[in-house]
Amino acid sequence: MSGADIQVFVIIAIVVIAVSVFMSFFPFMLWISALAAGVRISIITLVAMRLRRVVPSRIVNPLIKASKAGLGLHINQLESHYLAGGNVDRVVNALIAAQRANIPLVFERAAAIDLAGRDVLQAVQMSVNPKVIETPVVSAVAKNGIEVKVRARVTVRANIDRLVGGAGEETVLARVAEGIVSTNGASESHKDVLEHPDLISKTVLSKGLDAGTAFEILSIDISDVDVGKNIGAHLQTEQAEADKRIAQAKAEERRAMAVAHEQEMKARVVEMQAKVVEAESEVPLAMAAALKSGNLGVMDYMNLKNIEADTQMRGSIGGQSDLLGGDGPKKS
């Protein structure tokens, strides 16, 4: 191989490498697609996207769709939204859907909704086709104490103006459940709710539950109404059981106090008996002292003994008469 051939081979290799490096920074086919769609993008702009670590297809393809739809977006708007962490393709699709549905939506508003974490395309679709949200079973108690279980279907439409900063579906469901509970609680009987379930819908809709939310409530339809437990009777039963336990505790307290008082009285009786025995033990000493001092004579003492013996005899005869059930000895 001659020196000239080597030079030619080196030149070809350098050209191939240069073209490969250039093609890695410049998406040629994407540029051709943009030109074919009538979107003018300079080569410098595409290379600059590579240098800013922006995927050109994520910008150019949505720009082609926006241009075909006549949105009049600029490439800098899409690129800035991409660099902010937004989904450019979804925002463009939402703008196209809003344009087709005659919904006023500008790029800045759609980008703000997307950056707020909400699906702007789904929001536009919900504005055109309202969504039905089914509430869980809401249990409430009427004034007569009967539990009523209600399930409702809430038809909502996305409010694009309140998507940024507005409350979500959870808030709407919580407010609807609150309205159902308050309506059932204000009913005199559970029969009123069963006969006129539309009262719940009218009451809930009249409270403006969609205020401050990202949705507009179109209708509330009661899909199911069931009768639950008799909560009033259950509460009364529990209250009666509690009163019964309280009464039993008080009765047990009074019984314990009576037993304690009885034991106290028995102790006092024993104490009094001891005093009586003590007093009786002093009688012989007093009689001895009286005999010794001359205040009591021997005959007086003998008469006293005779009276005591006679008293004992009469007592024994009376006791035998009581045992025999008679009236004592009869005179003939």
C-alpha cells in the first residue's frame, strides 16, 4: 500500500468519525421529520438541546403535533417545561383536546397543572366526559334510633380553573358522606329516608360541597339504602346494663355496711354483758360490807335468800308450764 492510499484511508476514517460524532449530537432524521411537517428548527438549536441534556424527540414531536393543531407554541416554551420536570407530550395532548372541545386552556395554565402533579389530559377529558365516583357505605342514625346505610354515586366534572390548589376526590367523598349523615340525623324516622331518598340528594347539593375543590358536582344519586341495627335500643340496653351494675355495686356496699354495723352491735352487746357481769360481781362484796358495817342484819339476809329461792321456784314452774302449753297448775 502506497503512502497516497494510506492518506486517503486516514481521511476517510476521519470523515466517518466526524460524521458519527456529528450525527450523535444532531438528530438528522428528526430534523427531516420537522421540516416535512413544516416546523422550522435550526441545527444549532438541536445541538444545543443535546448539550443541555434535553432529549430532542421529547420536544420536537410534541411541537410537530402542536403545529399541526394550530396551537402556535414556541420551542422555548416546550423546552422550559421539560427542564422544569413536566410532561411536554401530555400537556400538548391536553391543549389539543381542549381546543377540540372548545375549552379555554392556555399553555401556561396547562403547564402549571402538570407541574402541580395532576394529569391535565385526564382533567380535560373529565371536563368533556364527567366522571362517576361511588361513595363507600355511609352509616347514619335517624332520630328514632334506627341505623340507615346509604351508598351514593357522585357525578363530577373537572374544574380546570381550580385544578391548581383545589381539593381532590377524597375531599368530595368526605363532604358527601358528611351531608348524608347530617340529612339522616335530621330525619324523624328511618322510614322517611326509605320513602324519599331524593331528600338526601337535594340536601347535599344545596350545601355547595364542591366549593374549593377541583371538581364541579353535577348530581348525587342514591344507589342503595339499607336498614341497619336499632342503635337506640342497643344504647338503651347498654345503659340499662350499666345502671344494673351500678345498683348491684351500691347494694353490695349497703350490705357490707349492714354486716359491719351488725358486728359492731354484737361487740357492744358483749361489752354490755361484761359490764353486767362486773356489776354483779360487786353485789356480794357490797352485801358483805353491809353485814360487816351493820347496815344489813342476818335476818334480813336470810329473808333475801328466801325471796330469791321463791323467785327461782316460780320461774322454774313458769318455764315448765310454757313447755307443756298449759296455763299452770289448776285449783281443784
